Amino acid sequence: MDAPSSTLAQANDTDAGQKPMLTYVPIRGYGRKAAAAALLIILGSFLFSIAGNDNFGWPVVGQYLFDDRIMSGLLLTSWLTVVTMVIGVVLGTILAIMAMSSNGVISVVANSYLWFFRGTPVLVQLIFWYNLAALFPDLSIGIPFTSLWYSVDTNTVITPVMAAILGLGLNEGAYMSEIIRSGLMSVDSGQRQAAKSLGMTNGKSLWRIVIPQAMPIIIPPTGNQTIGMLKTSSLVSVIALSDLLYSAQTIYSRNFQTIPLLIVACIWYLSATSILTAIQSRIERHYGRSLLQADAPVRWRLFRSS
Amino acid sequence: MSEPMVVFDRVSKSYGALEVLKEINLEVAPGEVLSLIGPSGSGKSTLLRCVNHLERIDGGSITVDGELIGYRQVGNLAYELPEKLIAKQRARIAMVFQNFNLFGHMTVLENVIEAPVQVLGVPKAHAIEHAKGILDQVGLADKLETYPRMLSGGQQQRVAIARALAMKPKLILFDEPTSALDPELVGEVLDVMRALAEGGMTMMVVTHEMAFARDVCNRVAFMDGGKIVECGPPSEVLANPTHERTRTFLSKVN
């Protein structure tokens, strides 16, 4: 006899008038266990068929995984992602604040920027920046109505790297602006009023009060954008920059080991994505600490020591 | 009698065609506790929010300690002050809100030291000492490291009062401080306010707590339709109102 019925029997023995104490038996969930086992078997056999398949050219993958050209491509892809995302976040914040301005001209300018940069393919924007010299052979900066002007040949300023940073960064700014705007709008207006009533200026209340509370809303989609940028940045191959994917393509165009080299690129893309995901969840935990339960220990803090 | 601290001189305000304040005249003396009562929509919260320029007025003037709020007077022209100077005026006029508006991403202690450190430039260690003293005063010395969302409404409002006190204000504006609270938590907040009143703090309190108005306030102003219908000691306004509208209102809330 198993446990539940013996408890019942004992209870019945002691007092006939009193209801027996119940022993709770959780639902067994055989279905779920079977499904999990089936999934493991399918996944396992799938992985086994890939790993054991000579056509994937695993020795070639190993040979090129740390190839110099692949490494320099990975480096370019990494720093281009970081730089364009930094530009995107800064520009996006400025645009979001402009879009929410009570001044009509300022908000229309911000919204027009969004309209243009979200409405045209980023590939076209990249090519446009790369060919800027064809439209403006010289770039000039100076004070109007004076002789204080400085002029420079466009091609010396807009190098392929600069064109890539501008093209991807300005485009990213438009997308980040909407993400940041939704975050700022999620913060209750009472927070700003409280900050004002304590004598804070608009800038200080934005920086100290509103933005930190908008972060939990802003971070997840920003993580998405960053991971997206990791791969969008491969578009720079059209302006003769050797990013991770393009480096792999250059190699397989000579040795025809297409699949192994694409696998090499994917391994690095996946590694970078894993790192970015880990960073994202750390930042999320940092900004989410005020949402934790009272008794949950604060496991760590990212930016502050106290 | 000493100089009044707050002077409302023919203060008017409209939202479009809707006149919410109609030539309000009122004075509040230093150390006085004045409560504003009246039906919703009577303009009492708006009047309060004009004192620290959270709302602009359209006519008349408000002065605190002789200083025109939100504007700089040149002859008959009043120029709106730049943001920084308005912020400076607000720093000494504290406000406590109906919905507490505590900074959710900061602990109780961080909430209380934020403005003294960031606005007044008080050294952090000094601000923390001061804040601990105030939090002890409102009975929350054991909640320093807690985040607002883990506190009850009454505790949150007491933190909000502590945050206001940390700025060493000369005047505190209370905008329906107990209206968002569960009935059993109202008392703890009113106790803190009562202690402040006894300590000589100048307070303007928009409230529906008639018992508080009667027991703690020096004067009660009854507002209706954007005007102060009557104003005087609670023994007159609450016990023997002279106006029909006041009587009608009091019969509904009691």
C-alpha cells in the first residue's frame, strides 16, 4: 500500500467524526516527461547526424576557426557593432527628447529624421555615404558671412570605415529613438513632478530620475538591436570592408569550402551573441533590483559599490 | 502679527475657457497650518500647485517670503524666470503628493538624500546622517535599504514627508496626502503631520480629513467653483459655517 491511503486509514482510525488530514500528491506529468525525452532523442540524433557528416567539412572548420583573416574580420564586426550602437543610443536619446518636445519645429525635425532613416534601406544609406564625394567633392565648415572657413576633400574624411560608421550609426539612431521614447514615456509623470518640486532642473530629473526608471523598458529591445547590428554590419562588405562574413566569403571564393567557412562565421556570430546576451541579462538585473522581493538577496551590483 | 509668508493676490487661472481659479486672495502666516477643503474640481489642488509654479497662473501674483514665485517683476511686467531660478525657489518649498511619487529605483535612504545632495550640494555623508535622523522621526529608521514598492502606502507617504523635510523647507504643500491610503493607514500619516504642525512648520494642506482640519489646522479655507467661499478658524468654518454651500459640502462629507 502506498503513502496516501495509509494516511487516510490512520485518520479514520483515530476519530470517526473528524475529517482526515489530506496528503497532497502533485500531478505526475507523464506527458511532459515523455515529450522532453522525445525532444532529447530527436535533438541528439540531429546533432549526431551533423557531427558525423563528412560533407560538413569539420576538419576545415577547425583549420580556419582561428585564421588571421577570420580574426581580423571578427574584430571589425565587433568594434563596428559597439561603435554604431553607442552612436545609435546617444543619437536615439537626443532624437527621443526632441520628438517629445513641446516645440513643434523640434519634434517635426526629429520625426522627419525617423521617417527618412527608417524609410530607406540601410544598404542604400551605406552606399550613399561611401559615394558622398561624388555629390560634395569638398566638405566645408565655418562661420557664415565671414572668411573663417575650413575646407577639406571629402574622400579624405569619408573613408570606407567612416562611411560604415555613419551609415549604420545614423540608421540605428532612428530605431533606438523609438525604443528610448517608449521607455521615457513609461515613467509616470508624477516622478518628474516630484523631481521638480524638490528643485531639480529638467536635465537633472531626466538624468537622475526618469532615465534610470526607463531602463528596464529600454534594455531588452536594445539588446535585440545590438544582436541585430552584429549581423547587419555584414552589409559593409558592399563598401569594401572585410567584416567577419565577408572574410569567410573571401576565403571560400578561393578554396570552394563554402559550408565549412560559413560554419566558422556562424560559430563566431553565435559566440558574440552569447556574450551580448550575458551582458544584457546582467544590466537587466542591475536595473531591476528595485523590483526584487524584499527578502531576495542582492546578488551583485554592476555599477555601484555601495 | 508678523509678515505673512505666503500671499495670494488676485490669483486667476484658466484651462482654456474653464476658469479654475477666480481672483483668489489669501495669506498664510509663518508657522500657520492652513487646510484647503472643498468639492473636487473646486480648484484647491490647482491653487496649491501654483505655489511652487508646477502650474502657471494667468493673473495676479503669489509671493513666498516676499519673493514673487516663477516671475521677475520689472515695472508692470512679469517675466517668467529661467528654469534654474524657478528650481531654486522650489528647493525651499516642499511638496507631498497624493500618490507619494517616491523614486522607485532608489532605496528609502537614497530617496531622502537625493535632492539635498544633487540640488543643495550637501556632502553625502552629512546628508545621510541628516536623513537617518528624519527617518527616525517618521518612524522608519529600520527601512533605510528598502525599496518603495515593498512598503505600505502609509510608510511610503511617511518617506515622502521625510524626503520633503530633508530639504529643510520653509513651507510644505500637502496635496491630499491621505486620499490614496487604506483607511487604517491614514492615522500614521496624520500623526506625522500633526507632529510637524506642533513643531511650527508652515503647512498648506488640501485634505478631505475633516477631523485633521478641525484638530490641527489654525485656519480652514473652503473653496468652491474656483473661489474661496469662506476662510477662518475651524471652530467657525467647520462648526458654524455662514455660507449655504459650505453647509451643503460639510453635510455630505461628515
